Amino acid sequence: MSRVSSLSSPFLLGFDEIERVLDRVGKAADGYPPYNIERIPRDGNSPERLRITLAVAGFTRDQLDISLEESQLVIRGRQLDDKSRQYVHRGIAARQFQRIFVLADGMQVLGADLKNGLLSIDLARPQPERIVKSIAINECD
């Protein structure tokens, strides 16, 4: 059974990659770690920014990794179990995670900060250039 694409309109040409990205994002439904995304308005000459904040309590800077892989921002956290400890009750597990955010073309990662168990990553969204181009029409005989 074939699936009807929401981007199958004859007026939407070349959007196959976007459809694949939407499918990939839809499958990443794990809710750990929780996160916020906030919009930071322009300030003077700086462009509008987005800030992703992840709750990573218990992780040190060395246990976190942020990378850009093609058009994806990938955040990984790796904690190892401390085998020398003996727990009477263990409600906080050493846990690994991977959180992926798909970035639009032109998005830039400005930096990341870890403070009080919150990992904040700032992204810049540069203003797209308005392009108007006239296309010449050739006359064929």
C-alpha cells in the first residue's frame, strides 16, 4: 500500500528531502531529556536567535557532546555506572541520550553553555535574501 504524501502537490517541486526529514523527526519521540526552545528577538545588529535548553542534571561537560552532522544538530550524553557504589535505593539512573534537531539551511550554531544542570545552545537565524530574478524567454522557430 503506497502512502499519499502531503507534499505531493504539483506546485511543490523538489521537496522530497523535506518529506524524508519530517518522517525522521516524527520517529524520534523519546522525551528524554526534556527541552525548551525559545525565540530571542533581535538586539541591535544581531539577528533573531533561537535557544535550545536541555535539562541535563547530573551530566558534566565531559559527558556531553554537541555536533553538526549535515543539517542536524546532534546532542549526546553518556554517563557510566559507578560500580564502586552500593545503592539502598536507586531512583536516578545513569542514562545515555541522543537528541537530534534538524536545522534549516543557513542556521548557525553560535555556542553552548552548561549552567545549573541546563545545557543551552544558541542558534542564529540569518535573514534570507530576497531574490528576484528575471528569466529570459527564448524564441524558437
